[in-house]
Amino acid sequence: MKLEHRFVVPAPVEETWAAFNDLERVVPCFPGATLASHEGDEFTGSCKVKLGPVSLQYNGTGTFLERDESDHHAVIEAKGKDKRGNGTATARVTARLTGTDSGVTEVTVDTDLTITGRPAQFGRGLVQDVSDKLLAQFTTCLTTKLSTAPEEPPAATEPSAQQPSPTSAPPDTDAVPLDLGATLVPALARRAAPYLIGAALALLLRRLFRR
């Protein structure tokens, strides 16, 4: 299925582009996502998803297929599989950032998504609704990070015997799972509302005509 998103980041395009390419900074803004490691154009990570009583954890890899700094354009391919074998997910994401005269950045994200397993039971419309809500959370988080200067690490008082790899990120075992149930209920309610209202009116008219 193909998903389309448009949103605005209240920061200059160069600053926004830098943030999008700083995986350790931007990945935690995706609900349930954790970055495990990254090197060059390759990265690994996981995403915890809760669907009612069922908990899924997708472990996978991603690759920047294209990353044009001058044009602020990137193409990412990511693949993941639930660790219990309950489904897979593959996404090809094309992102384009455009600066404006007002100093904000307009972002266009087109996603070609393929999913199997339990999440595949939801159609494109519901997936689009859910992704819209998740993207709003992501944008809010990213805006907060961009408005807050990153903390500089304290200066070392003495040389360390072993320095950690700059391209590895320890897994965040406390990442809050993405609760699809809580996210889907409002979307389902919005879609069902017209039918529920129609059913209520039909029931009311039926009772009136019986009198």
C-alpha cells in the first residue's frame, strides 16, 4: 500500500536535514522504535507494537539508498520481521525537504509499505489514519528536539581505557510499545460514526411510525 504525508517542521531546512540524518536523535521520536546500531548508510533497530493483548517486536535493518544533501532528498528501504514470526514489514520511504521564505521546512514523505501477519488485516484507509496520528507525534517530538540544543558530553578528566564505538547505540529496553489498539479505536470510531448515527435515526423513525 502507498501512503502519503505532508507536514511542516518549524526550523530551517539545513537544520531539519541534519536532524533527519542524525539517527540517534530522530529515531526515538518514532513511537515504539529503538536504534540498535548504524554505520554509513546502514542501520539496525527494532519497533515494539501492541495490538490488543498481542505484543509484536519487529527487528530489522534499513539502508539509505539515496541521500542527496544539496537537494535534501533521501530514499530509505527498511525490512523487519516479528521475533515470534507473527508478521513482516517492508517499507520504501522517499522523503523530500523544502525550505521556505518564512524559515520553516516543508516535508513530503511517500511510503510504499508491505505488511503481513495480524497488522495486515487493516486496510489502507485505517493504516493512513493511524500513520497520520503517529506522524503528528513524531513531528511534535522532532520540533521539541530542534528547539532544544543537544547536550555536550562532559570533558573527560582522564583517558579511558576503552572508548565505545561512535556508531553503536545501546538498545533502549524501556522503549514504550506502539499501542495500535489505542490508536485504532479513535480511527474506527470516526469511520463508524456515520453508520452508527444512521442506524440510530433509522431506529428512531421505526419507533415513531409504529406509534
